[in-house]
Amino acid sequence: MILDKIIGFFSHDISIDLGTANTIVLAKGKGIVTNEPSVVAVQNDKFGKVRILAVGREAKEMVGKTPGNIKAVRPMKDGVIADFDMTEKMIRYFIEKAHQRKAFIRPRIIVCVPYGLTGVERKAVRESAMSAGAREVFLIEEPMAAAIGAGLPVREPKGSLVVDIGGGTTEIGVVSLGGLVISKSIRTAGDKLDIAVVDYVKKKYNLLIGERTGEEIKISIGSAIALDEPLTMMVKGRDQVSGLLNTIELSSEDVREAMKEPLKEMSDSLKDVLEQMPPDLAGDIVENGVILTGGGALIRGLDKYLGDIVKLPVYVAEEPLLAVAKGTGKALDEIDLLQQLTYE
Ligand SMILES: Nc1ncnc2c1ncn2[C@@H]1O[C@H](COP(=O)(O)OP(=O)(O)OP(=O)(O)O)[C@@H](O)[C@H]1O
Ligand SMILES: [Mg+2]
């Protein structure tokens, strides 16, 4: 026990929830050390060499607002690495930040990945963490991390159902006895909701807005169900017809209409998983309900929306944006759990 504590104290091991929207890093014994958007801002210098200007929050501020030679890149798309080089640079930046820029430290790293990645996609994650300075890399699947982080009894012979709605993927998992019994991952999540809002505003109001504005609208007034008192928001953009800047008033009803299709894809997937549920675990789910994690869990009324469709109680986890990261952190703290739950 004491030896464990001493080793833990000197350990530089970290876990990374490498998300499409946000990357959260935990260090053993320290908890969350960074929590920032998964964005890298780069500039091409006059010799054509790529220079990193900013990573994380500062870089996200630049999305859609950059002059010609500066580019804000989101290296992860739909839950997987879209730009290997940028992902590696981003991981390196976060590792160094976690270790107060002591670049010589080579930690063991647990990285959380979506369920059902192909071998090639898993290899890409592993290699980018290795070339960013890891000594050894373990992968943990996102629904499992979400279930652990949400405090569900993952090691008991009891079914728990978690739905993690991130930026790139919605992951549904039934966990029992430390393993995923059923899992499903679809590439419809927060980002697709933002795009749906952008498309709707363009079609209905002829107004062009960017994805960042789409996200702001979704967060500020988006709702999965009709609200007793609809919310409204003034939205600025460019009129498609006149080409001039214009402002319109958008309501939560507009946003609900806009998000209808992607929300249905999420509820359809949940129904699919419930249809595959082994009867012995079904009773546990009826009793304990469905737990929502990830940033998408914060969509107004999503618990009620899904609950009405699947006729089960649906709850939002405490601090849903941190659930997966907390789960990877717990795996980091308990080496036996780590060996049981990670896979190559
Ligand atoms: N209050 C809110 N209401 C609705 N959506 C929100 C809210 N807060 C954050 N989000 C959305 O949650 C998403 C980010 O969630 P999260 O950090 O869990 O994703 P991620 O882990 O980076 O992505 P993934 O797991 O898919 O790779 C974004 O699409 C963001 O717009
Ligand atoms: Mg996530």
C-alpha cells in the first residue's frame, strides 16, 4: 500500500480523453491537469514551414476568424484522427503542459478511444501518442470509460446502460462484470447538431452562419423537447440573397426542428441496443435506467426526449462533460482495473 503510494507519487502516468471537441488530461495523483478544446492553430511561414501558433482554448477562439495564412485545425473528426501530424502535436503540447513542460518525461498513457475503431484507426491513436513522447500506450473504450466515470457499478454482475454524446460520436454501451456486453458507436453527435442548425438557418432564413455560431445557438437555446416558455436569441450572419449582413431572431422551436433528424438517429441507436439486450440484463436496466454522459447530455430535455421514446428512466450524469475523463482517471489509479479494461 505504502509502496504503491510512493510509486504513485513519483509516477508521471497520465490519461487522455482525446475527444473530437475537448481533450482532457489527468495526471496520476493530481486529477485533471488540462481541459481544453481539441484545436490547433497553425501558420505557414514564408518558407512553407508549419508553425504552431496556439493549441486548445486560444486556438478555438481563432476558428473561422483566421486570416489567409493562419489555419485553425480540429485534428480529430467523428471521434477519430483526421490529421495525424496535428494530433501528435496537440498530444505533445498537452503532455508537456501536464508535466510543466519537462519535455524529457516519457509517461505511460491511457488514451480513451471510441468503441469499434478499426485496427488502423487504433494504430493511429497509439502511434501519435508514442511519437508525442509516451513510453507505453493503453487504450480504453469510451463507453466503458463513461460508465466508470459516471460511477456505475461496472464490475458487478449487473447491467448498466450508458449513452455518451460527444462532439464526434454517440456511444452506447451496456456494461456488466467489467466488460462491454453490447456497444454501438455512431458518428452523429454534437458536431452534427451544429451543422444541422447551420443548414436549417440557411434554408429557412437564407442566412449564412458558421459552425461555431451553430454551436452557440445549440447551447444557448437548443432543446430536444418543446419548452413551456420558448427561448429566443438574436443571430447575426450574411444574407444569402442580398449578400449583406443581417440579424434574425431564432427560437428554441427552430433549433428543435433543426436537430430533429440527428436526435432521431441517436434515439434509433439506443433502441437498437435495447433490442439486443440479453433478457437477464434487461431487468437491471429497467430498474436503474439509462445514464447520459458527454457534452450532448446537456441538451435541454434530452433525458425526457429519450425517456419518452424508450420508456425507461433516463438520467444525466453528474458533470457529464467530465465523465469519460474521470473514468480514464480511475483506470489510471487502479492498475488491476487498467489491466482488465484496456485492450491492445
Ligand atoms: N450545454 C450544452 N448543451 C448542448 N451541447 C453542449 C453543451 N455543452 C457542450 N455541448 C456539446 O458537447 C460536445 C462536446 O462534448 P464532449 O466534450 O463530451 O465531446 P468529446 O469527448 O470531445 O467528443 P467525442 O467523445 O465524440 O470524441 C460539443 O458538441 C458541444 O457543443
Ligand atoms: Mg468524448
